[in-house]
Amino acid sequence: MKIAILDDYQDVALGLADWGRLDAETVVFTEHIADRDELVRRLAGFEVVVAMRERTPFPAELLERLPDLRLLVTTGQRNAAIDVAAADRLGIVVSGTGYLPHPTAEHTWALILAAMRHLPEEERSVRAGGWQHTVGTSLHGATLGLLGLGRLGSRVARVGQAFGMRTIAWSQNLTRERADEHDVTAVSKEELLRESDVLSIHLVLSERTRGLLGADELAAMKPTAWLVNTSRGPIVDEAALLDALRTTRIGGAALDVYGTEPLPAEHPLRSLPNTVLTPHIGYVTRDVYEIFYGDAVDDIAAYQAGSPVRVLRP
């Protein structure tokens, strides 16, 4: 058996799980392979592929070109970038792993604090020999708006409340009872946009959430408000966001996710001053990776033994 581990950017996969227990040849790809023809060439002969989250998409067209592939393991419990129905039709088993929600919630607060206190700019200044030259914004008394109040949104709300923030939330399925459970005020979408000083996105990407925040929604926000996205880039219309940032229609954006990843080197977001940017590392912590790769090894071992595998269904 040959196993391919894709998109191991930090080159840590082999050290975080016992791959030696598998009777297999394991090959790690640390660089992202964006070209589909090249990816097909590189994956020829591999029976098992381990995909890190949604870094490499597996649409039907790609799966059809991988005749040797029999098991596709995705880290996490869902992967919108895999055509699971096509895999099922082709006889490819798609399995998932465990996950921890708290690292992304923690990273959300790293972005919020970095934005409110101008940490990237001040840190660069100190290293260059300078001293303080920005004025920060307090969180106490400000309004934290949550676009989604699930496992992640509710964790982010609790931290905001500890800072003394007013917490409000909206999503298409949010009920007042669910919001009350977390001491959060359920509001309309219009109120969320109008009243948030920090608007943080915590929704799953789907057809109804793709482009949910466009030009009209961004125009409805406070001119001083910051948009924070640790969920998925396409939830926000990128062109509309770029325009809102260039014209300072909003205060800024703190982003960990993008429409195209890795973010292209010449992407205009990289040069805008009213942004805080991180490279989709909300979930990138040792404890999460140990679960990801440890469970991946378990899935492959079960597959080798003919035992039940944690299967993702179409």
C-alpha cells in the first residue's frame, strides 16, 4: 500500500502519529499542488490519500482520474471540497477524523485583539527601533456581533462577555431560545450589521452562505467596524470586501481564510493597511494535528484490516 499525505506545510505529520504501525509506504507532500494535471501525475499509484482539511479539492473530475485511489481520509468531520457522492459512485471510501473547536475560537480572539490594538504595526515598529504611535480601541462596552452561534460562535461570545462586551448574534436558523442559552441577544441581520463594532463570522460554507456578506451588507456596517473571518473566505464577497477596505467604508478586516488558498503572493489584500492577515492557522495547533493524524492512521489501519471505517456519507 502507498499512502500520500497532502499539504503538510509544516512537515510534521510523520512525527505526530505512529505511521510505522501501517504496512505501507508513506510519502509526504509539503508543498501545495494546485495544478490538477500535476496532482494526478503525483498521486498515480497511491491507494490512500490523506487530505488536510480543504487545502486540496477533490471534485468528481479529479477523482475519476485517480484509478488507484481506494481510501480518501480527510482531517475533520466534514470537507466541502470533496465530492463524496462521486467518491461513493467510484468505490472510493471517504473517512474523517476527530476535531477540536477551541483553537479556532482562540485564534479569532488573537485576530480581534491584534486588530483593536494595532499589534502587527506596533510590533514591526519596535523591531525597527520605533516606539508607540497608534491609539488602540477598548473592547469593554463595545458590541460583538456573531454571524452564527454554534460551537465556535458561542465560545467566542463567552470571551467577549468576559471582556465586558455586549454580544449579539444572527443566523438563518438562530432562535431566541438558543441565544438566551449563551446570554447573547438574538437580532435581525440588519441590526447585526448596523450595531456591531466587531463582526465575527462563524458559519459553515454552503450554497446559502456563499457570498452572504456582499456590498450592501458591508455598506450597512459602521465605518469603524472590523470584520473578522475564521470560517471560510467565500462567505464574504471578496471584490466587495476589497472595495470596502480601499474606500474605508469599514474600519478593517482581520482574516484567516480566503477565496483562494494559499493566498496568491500578489493578492491585493496583502498590501492593504487596514487588514490583519494570517494563513488559515485557526485550527493549526499540536493537539488538533495529533488528533487529525492519529485518527487518520486509525482509519487506514481499520481499512487494511477490513474493519469498519468512519465513513463520510454523501
